[in-house]
Amino acid sequence: MLAFDLFRFRSNLSTLLEQDNVPIVGLAVYCAILLLWFYLPHERAHIRRTKWMFTLALVLLLGSVVVATLELASSANPLYWAGLMLGGAAMVNLCGMLTFEGLLRLLHISTPRIARDLLVAVGYLGVGLTLLSRAGVSISGLITTSAVLTAVIGFSLQDTLGNIMGGLALQTDKSIQVGDWIKVDQNVGKVTEIRWRHTAIETHNWETVIIPNGVLMKAQVTVLGRRTDQAVQWRRWVYFNVDFRTSPNEVIQAVVDALLAEPITGVAAEPKPNCILYEFKDSYGVYAVRYWLTDLANGDPVDSLIRTRIFSALKRANIPLSIPAQSVFVTEDSQTRKVFKSEQEISHRLATLEHVEMFRNLTDSEKRTLAEHMRTAPFTKGEAITRQGSEAHWLYIITRGSADVNIQVDGAARRSIATLHEGDFFGEMSLMTGAKRSATVIAREDAECYRLDKEAFHEILHQRPEMAEQISHVLAHRQVELEAAREGLDAEARQTRVKHAQGDILARIKDFFSLGNHKPA
């Protein structure tokens, strides 16, 4: 029958309190818990667990005293050592929080969470070894005996150890941090935590993907939106299709104007959104709007806003999105229709030629010959139609749009001297005399031209060489008018210069077309 001796209980309790300094340690631990509870509210769950861990340790120690008093020494010993182990672990936890969440945070020193966990684990190991040594166990012998066992365990857990070391490396070098948006293979998500074994990312689809840290160390990981010393923003691409009936510059201009008209929530102000012609397909062009997303969690909604602006912009500009590529247009292209379309085009070219002064003295047959030789030549905004100093034996007639005439003299900066519009022509000196281009002509908007080559005049001038003199008179007047505008010539000086210029131009025409010894048929 068990006998409880109160005197012995007091003696055992006194020995415990004196031997392990329980009152002082307990007071210090509970004061630290109280302090951390108020100053580290985000750690309260951890503090609560530590409080109950230390309280349980005191209960176990007290239980060991009670059992020893009842003379159950075999049962008392395990309770005593369990209480010391649990109390030591609680104090290690408190030291970790005080050091990492208190002192280092006050000093503005940031450390990875895994480093704290690692040092706490080392603290646990230290407590265990200290208690074993206190219990009379030989630590060196224990290490020697367990060496083979440690090797076997290490080999069997090499993947787990690889993940642990990977997690430590990730948090140490901060290549990936909590809050980053990353892409690993096909998974795109936000990093929510980096643990010992794995890293967790949350995707747009409300999924949490667990990726072993060893995989992250071996795979190519894309950190979205991060650039050194730059704001977090990620370039997105939004594609749309427009068929070839609409000029690319018209499409791009309409879309860019709409994107820049008003700020769009979630879109960076700099760099500005832009639009490009991305690719050609069988029946349409693929365009892409590129913008920089500032809130990486809302990519799809912002894409939708961008598409809405694209749709509205194209509707306002009367530019339809492309129809499916498999659609087939069937037209009965009979010989009669071909002749009709050809005559319609020739009539349009003849009407264009009427605006060109140097062609007015040609017969209808000769004009038709020129019309049949004319070719369509479209140019986009900013494209050079001709370049100063180049050799090109053809003339251009503008049928739509406009172009700037620029000249460069003696290496000075290029300057604009005139603007050409629908119905204007240029390049006549190169066409008729082979002279190099005297100016650079740049399309100031999308422009369409007819191009007329030297070969079209070859037959006409060889049949009617006298036409060379009429054309030289027109060319001389155009040349002198340009010189008079530059130099401010009076009427008499103009007339004199026209005579000299006409003779020079006529000689050059005859030489260029080999008319010197030719006799009319």
C-alpha cells in the first residue's frame, strides 16, 4: 500500500527547486512570454504553444516529485527527464523568438525563416545532448556508435535532405521570396511560403501547388515582373486579327490612340502600351497589344479591359476584325468581268495622267500606252519613297495620302521644303534624263502612288522624237520654279534660266533615250 510522506515530499520538492533553479527559470520564462505576447502579436499562436509546453514541463517535474515521494523511483525518473526536455525546448523557442523576431527586427536585419528553424533545431539537439551528458551517457561513444546508422539514414533520406538544403539556399540567397510570382514549367502562381521541404505557390485558379525545393534548385524558374531597381510589372500580350484590306498603320494608330486616351486600372503608365503587327497569316495579319501589368494577380481581368478598348477602337475606325480563315469567297470571274475590271483600272490611270502637265500633249493612244505601263506602289507612314542621291529611273504620281520633300545640302541636317498631296508627281528628271534623285521624299501618312518606268516612254519618244522638246520645256519650267523659290529670282532671270535649262535638259533626254541620230518613222 502506497504511503504519502509529506515531509519527504517537501524535501524532494526543495531539492528539485534548488538543483534546477526552477523558480528563477520559471519566472524568467513567463515574463518573456508576457513580453512577447504584447510586442509580437503576429507570433501569438507560437507563443501560446510555447507557454503550454513550459507549463506541461513544470507539471511533469512536479509529478516526478510526487512519484518519488510515493517511492516509485522507476516511474519518477522518466517524468523528470521528460519535464527537463520539454522545458528546455520551450526555452529554445523563446530564445529564437526573442532573437529573430525581437532583437534582429529592431536592428532591421532580415533573416530567412528557415535559418531560424535550423538554429532552433540545433538548440533542441543541444538540449538533448546536455541532458544525456547530465544523465551519465557518453556523448563521444554515442556519436561513434551511431555513425553507421547515420550514414544509412542519410542515404535513404537524400531526397529529403536535398529539399531541405534547397529550401535553405532559396531563403539565404533570396532568389525566390514570399510574395513573388513565379513560373515553373506550366505552373504560374504567387509564392506563399518556403518551407524546409517544399515551396507553395497559389495559382489564379485558386489552387495551391506544392513544389519540392530540390525541383526548384534544378529547374528553370521565371520570376515574373521583377527587374533590378524597377517597379514590379510584367509585360502581357493581347492578340487580335485584322484582314489585309486595312492598312497596318491605320489599325495600329486607332488602337494606340484608344489605349493612351485614358489610364487603365492595372496598366503601368511607363512604358506606355503599344501595338505591333506581329505576324502574317493566310488571310489576315496578327496584331499584338503589349502592356505592362502592375497587379500580377489580375492579369486576366486587365486583358479583358484591353480587348474591350481594342474592340471599341476598331469599331469607331470602321475596321472589322478578321473573319475565319476558312471562309471562302466565290466569284464568277468570267472573261467579260476581267476585261471590265481591266478597263476600269485603265480609266482610273488615264484620269490620273491628266493631272501631269508633261503628259498633256500626248495623244490618247500614247497616254493609254503609259497607263498600261503604270504600276501601283503603296507606302506606309514614315517610309522613304525616294532618297536623295540614289538612281531610280521612274516617276511617281500620288493618288492617296501625302509626302514630305526633304533635302540635305553640304552635310547639314535634312530639312523639309515642300509637302506633296494627291495628284502631285515627282521624279520626272530621273525618269526623263536619268539624273540622280535631288531630294528625299518621305510618306507622312499611308500613301498610294502610281509608278511609271523609263520603258513606257521608250517607244513613244522613238516614234515622236519632237515630244522630247515639249517635255524638256515643262521640265525646265518646273526646275527653274524650284530654283526661283530658293534664290528669289525675278521674272527676267527666270526666263533666261529656263532657256539654258531647257537646252541642257533636252540634250540629256536625247542622250538618255538614244535619240541623237534617230529619225522618225
